[in-house]
Amino acid sequence: VQERIIPDVDSSDLPSTFAAAHQRQLIERAADGDREAFAQLVETRLERTFRTAAAILGNEADARDATQEAFLSAWTNLPRLRDAASFDAWLGRVLANKCRDLLRRRHRSREIAFEDLSETGQTDAGLSTSALNAAFEALSVEHRYLIVLHHLHHEPVAAIAERLGIPEGTAKWRLYQARQALERALEVEA
Amino acid sequence: MSHQFRSSDEQLEQMLRARAAVPDPQLLGDIVAMTEHRRQRRSLFGGLVPGQRPVLLLATVALLLAALAGAIAVGLRLILPEPIDFGDLESVIISRDECGLIAIDPFSGEQLTIWQPEDPCEVPRRVVTIRSGPARIYELGIAAAGSHDGLLAYSVSRHEPGQESDLIGLWTLDLASGRVRQLSECQVPLCHYTDISADGGRILHSGWEGTAEGVYRLAVTDIDGSLIWSGDFDEPAYEPRFSPDAEAILFAGYRTGVLYAIRGDGEVLTTVFEQPGLFVRSGNWSPDGRRMAFAAFDEGADEFQIWVADADGGSARQIARREGRQAERHGPVWSPDGEWIAFARRTDLPSGGMFEIWVVGADGSGAVQVYEDCCQRNTVGSLPAWSPDGEWIAFGASREDPRFSDGRIETPGLYLVRRDGSGLRRVADVSIQPFLWQPLPPSEP
């Protein structure tokens, strides 16, 4: 592994421009096979990645598998990533693909696995949580991913557009479509 | 179409939080440990550690890639066995949807899919599925006139799982015969934009060569994909376009805002228009090739401007201007007779988003606003396209739905309006994409 004069620092302590540069260097080092650099990349993204997968899949075991698969795939394919700045967007696509693969393999599109989601639970407005979950499970992974980014991670539309490499208007429209799909699924559940 | 969500944002977030409860730190530790374990196993068995590439592995990977490339090539082979039946239509509006290329009857709104990959599209996914991953049509070019009238050129990109999106290749579709051809491949690794000459004989490819921080390449090939010339630039060439005779290419430098022309098969690069403080965008030749129109924004005056000049850049003069800078590429577009210029403007003002379409005489006279969507938070729209007879303008638009206060937008659609602003109508529910209003060649007797 090529030696680099880059201190291992917590990027959260750095000004944003330096933090971005540090992240970029980590990604480049990881692409060169530096395990420590890759471990740092994983560490700072692990919780969010897992929660994204769990929200999409609704199943802890599957979320764990998808997270592992995504990071393994990232490690293997990282040298092919052309632009380090797009790492997170790329990792997000990898994760979404892994989630899709898992759903296809295991045919669990309607399974609700979390014990704390009671079948009779009601949201504030009286909408059944199980119905909302079931409706969400009926969505495509693409729609779930958009909804998770926006409504769980609170990513603004502009950030989603940048992540997906599409115009902001398109991102807004896709998000709207995802939400519409959820409503349609809710109607079916009702 | 449902306009009112039964589930609130709070309900949705509550449900997602429950699904994605913060995991036990031990679980996260287990994931790390298992990932590392599997990574090491891969290293032991396959040597798939980045930076370590045994020759045997490379040979294996090369074979696999070759097999994969073959599979993709077979997967992408397009079958369009019969001529497309356009009935009595004299023209169609070409666009793209999530499943491929579509032709729209301009006045009934009826839609017909005229191209799609061999694998069927998985509606309602918004991307085309091609074997191992989804793909989408990235850009469209069109032969507007000449002996090959009705020849479309378009490029297709694919999103492989776990990889960046890659251009698959350039394709042509002859609307008269329905014949589809795949050109050999794009001459530029990261192809952004393609254009086809009016006589259908030349294809323009442009895009990044390598990474998005490298050089930007323009390449011209013949219709079979054989390279005629190529040239590299240190900034992106913004919307390069063939002149009507295909002897020149007009484009704006994305970073410098300078308007350039290339002539003589790539040998002569000239600065056509450059003015301090003005950033030129979206240059377009007049139908006879004797003039050009281009959009520019003035940073100092915070103005969006339309200019017209001779083909060599001489006699440049401003014919229209509007407050605010242009947010996206929206023209100018010449009418088929070269008398009028249409342009769209979408910008964000303190009072809200704005999308409007204007028609102005090529001499600067008779400016008419033919469409306006003002002061909403969410306004989107597309480049206008002239009908072949120059009477109508087609464009895509979608605006904030006035029935809701949270910024929801209505279904995007294709709109038509006459050149004088009359007859505004919504033709079809389609996504906002580039529209090309294409005359159809006479059908075979």
C-alpha cells in the first residue's frame, strides 16, 4: 500500500472544506487498498446505512445483510469509482440495489418483522401503523429509498437531487410520485 | 390522481423511525466484524483486494467481463420488426418516458412507444430495465431536414448495480422504416450530449474524457460510428450543435461563458462571441445557417438576455432581456422559417419560482409572452419546440397545484400554444423531457 502523509483525524472536527478533502483522501486511499482508510469510511457511515436498509426492508436480519453486502461491494468496486466526491451517492445506490436483491430473493415484500409495530397500533390521526407499514412494503425499492431519504433522514429535495444526479424538479416530482404510490397502496390496504 | 395524502409527514416519519430504530451498538460491531471477515475471505480466495491484481485474476476477470459484455450486447439488441404505423399523422412530438422513446400525436395526445430495450420495462419504475440494471435514455438528437428526414439519434446510459452510470452507446431510429441501428459506440467515455446533422450523415458526441475533472471531448463520426475528428477542451462544451450544413459546430464554454465555433473538421476553433460579464449559454443556428441566436446572463445586471448574431459572430445584438438569471437551459429556438425565436425562462425570484415562454421576432420586434407560471415555489418546464409549420409551440410544464399550500406540484404535461399566445392547451400527461416536434416523411405508396 502506498504510503501517504495524511493524518487519521476525526473529520467531524474539521471545517467543511477540509472535511471534504479528508473524506476524498480516505476514499482514494481505500480505493488503493488501504483497509484502515476503508474502515474509517465504514465507521462514519455504518449507522445511517443500516438504518436506511432497515427502513427499506423492515427487517433487522435483512438490513444487516444488505449493509454488509453494500460495504463489501463498495470495497470491491471502489477502484472503479471515477469521482470520489460521488462516493456517498454511489454507496446509496449500491445499498438500494442490495435491498432490491434481498427482497427479490426472499419474497418478503409484505413481511413486518419489528415486534414494536403492533398490528392494532394507531398513529396520531388514527391511521393504522400496520396499514402504513404494509402500504410502504408494497412500494418499489426506489420509492422506499426516496421516502427514507426525505422523511427519515430529512434530506432536502436539493440534496436528493444531487445524490441521484438529477435536476431538482425531477427529484421533487419523483418524491411526489413515491408519496402518491404510498397513498394508493394505503387505499388498497384500507 | 390523488391530491390529498391520507398519511401525514409525521405519521410517515414515525413509522420509518420504528422500522429503522437505532441499532444496538453490539449489532453494528457485529456487522463490522462480519464485513471484515468476509472481506478477508474474498482476499484469500480471490485476491479481490483493490490494488492487488494477480495476473490469473485479471485474466479471469477479463473473461468474465467479455462474457458480460456479450450478454449486455445481446440484451440490448433492439428489435423493431415492422415500420412504425403513424396513420395519417403529418408530424409527431418525440419524447421519452420511463420505458423508452415515445411519439405523441400533437393534437390528440395519443402516445405510441416507438423504441424500447428488448427487456420489457417494469412499469411503474421510472427507468428502463436492461438485464442487470436499469437504464435511461440520456439525450436526444434529431435530423431536422434533408434527405434523411426523420432520423433520430439518441444515446442510452445504464446504471449498473454498484457502479456509476455508463453510456451504453448511440443509436439511430429511422421513423420512415422503423429501422434501428446501434452505432459502434460513443467516442467519448462519459457522453453527455449527441446531435445529428441535418442530412443524417454525421453524429456529434461530446462528454467528459475520463473523470468529470478531466478534459472534455468533442468527436464527430459518420453515421456508422467511424471517427472523423475529435478534439479536447479544458472546459465542458455546453450544448454543441451542428450547423445546418454540418460544416461547423456551435457551443458555449460552460465555465468561461464564451461562445465558440469549430470548423474544418475540427481544425479551426474560433471565438464567436465574448463579452466581459456575460455568460453565454445555449447557442443555436438559424435554419439557413446564416445567423445564430444565443442566451446569455449578465451577472452584474442580473439579467437573462437573448442575442442574435451573424454566423461569424458579427453584428451581435441583444433582442430580449428579462430580470434574473436563467436557471436551466431553455433555448433560444428558431422557428422553421427563421423569422421567430422562442425561448423559455425558469428562474427563482424573491417572489417565487417563475417559468415563462416568450416568442420574439428575430429582429427583436413583436415579443409576446405565450405562457406564464409566476410566483410559485415549484415551477418546472422544458425547452420549447416549434411545429413544422411554425404555428405552434410545444413545451412541458408543471406548476404548483393551487389547491394545496404545501408546494405540491400538479402532474407534468405537454402543452401547446400558438405563436401569438392563443390556443393554450394541455395535450397529454407526460414527464418533462426534451421534446422534438418532428415532421413525418411521406408514407410509402
